[in-house]
Amino acid sequence: MGRRPGGGAGFRDGSGASVDPAGVVAEQCQELPGPSVTLPPMVSRCARCGNPAATFMSYDYAERAVWLEDLTTATAESGHPLCVDHADRLTPPMGWTLTDRRSVTPLFAFDVA
């Protein structure tokens, strides 16, 4: 495998000329005419099972604290997305506190009196 002058890896084509893979990709990735495409938002997956996540678990080792928040309102930068099942079964380590900040979703659209 040949090397580019900048030190990155390249390769040689059938004629022996050096080819820069990044240059080839840039040539092939031309912007196409027409309307732009809007992609749907990415789905967060549970860190434990891979199912769609609905909750975000964050923690602070120094405070010995764990928080569960709605995925849409999570403010922590570090943590893990969890599905509802794993969030509901979460138990913190002994001596830690668990604060559940998730909003409660009503099961029915009407009040039961």
C-alpha cells in the first residue's frame, strides 16, 4: 500500500499511479440538483437491551446520586438512555439516592371519579 506525501494511507491503481481515497470520495459526492431531503430524527436506543429509549439516566459519583429524566428533557451531558422497562427496574447502589424526574403519562384520557 502506497503512502501519500502527508503521511496518510493511499493505494495504487492498476497502472501503478498513486490514488488518494479521500479525493475519489470527494469527486463521487457531488451535490445533486433538486429538493433537499429531511431525514427523520434518530431514535435513541436503550444502553442495556437496544429497544427504543424513553428515559435518560445520569449520575454523579461524588454525590452518590442517580437521576432518571425524560429523554426529551435530559440536561446532563453524561449518562445512558434507557427503555421504560429498564428505567422502572433500576436500583441504585447501596448508599446512593435515586431521583425520578420523569413526567407521569396518564393511562386514560378521562378522569375516573
